[in-house]
Amino acid sequence: MRKITKRIGFEPTSLSNFKRAHPHGKYSDLETPERNDIRIECAKEQYFLCAYCLKQITGTNQDSMNEHVEARRIAPNRSLDFTNIVASCTTPRQCDDSHGSQPLPLTPFMGACETELQFKLSGRVVGLSDRAIETIRVLNLGDTLTNNRSLIEQRKQLTESLLWANGIDPSEGLEDDELIDLVLADITTPKDGKLEAFSPVLVNILKQWID
């Protein structure tokens, strides 16, 4: 995950208008225009990366959906709370589809999501705390090949591609902290409002090299 900061005052106008017109409304009452506006605004906040697995999304309903971090069944009063909604990919059996109505102990709103999940060049993710381990299970983020081989292989391939693009041989690593800082600055800078798929995964790996 990459920490998401919900921007104050950036709730879509259509959502604000709906809430004023329907004081007791809920998410299921929204029409397509409001849902689309929420999804695209969340995607922009996330630099067009899935809030959970960090694969690229377009912000359209072709590959993205509005995901309630605190599930509607658990917190029905937050179903229209924009600060509780992120854009998730629509991949079967992971992220939103895997989350369902389960409690999520470690969320992308917490800074700890960038430190308690540790990524490997193999594509695997390891939980460094009980809540991280549980979050990996809930979202099926790929701690073992048995659980989510596809996601692990995608992360491995694209992370290695990002390393090669920056002149780094993944098999050799890099011990020069200054060069690592330059690579970090490059891959954390959005281009046209977007980040490369799984670039926060590489950030996580490079920071381990510095440590």
C-alpha cells in the first residue's frame, strides 16, 4: 500500500449535492454520475493506482470501483463519507473483491501501511505486524504463490522492469545511497498525475537497501 491522504474540500460536487438533497441517503441510492465522480476523484488522489495492490487503474468502471475501507455493513453511517472511500481495482479474489465486509486492521490511510508491509524482489509481501498479516489475508495481497501467484508475478516483473529502466540490475542491487535517493525521487514523482504501476513497491524495496 501507499498512504493516501484524502484532500479536504475535494469531495465531488455531485456527492455533496446529493447529501444535501437526501439527508438520510446511503451509497446504494447514488446514481451512475455520482458514483463515477467519486471513483475518478479517488483515482486522482491515488495517482491512478489501486489503493491496495498498487496496480494501475484508469478510474473508469472498466477496471476500478469505489471501495469502502470501513465496510458498509460494519459502518453503514459512513457509506457516503468520502474520507472512507478509495478506488480499488476489480481483480477477482483480491482487494475489494476479497475484502467484502471484513474488518481491515491496516488501511491505506495509515502511514504504517508503508512500513508494516515489506515487499521482496520475488514479488511476495510479508507482514511485519499482526495487523499487517491479517490485512494481507483479508485483501489477498500475495504472501505466498498458493494464495495469489498472479499478483506476485506481476509485482516481480514490473518491479524488475522499473529497476532496469533506472539502470539497476535487480540481481546485483545497489549500495550507493545517493543513487538510490535519485531513483526514489524519480519514481515517486507523478507524470501527468500518474505513478507507475507498483512503483510504491519498489520504493519499499529500495528503502530496505538503504537501511
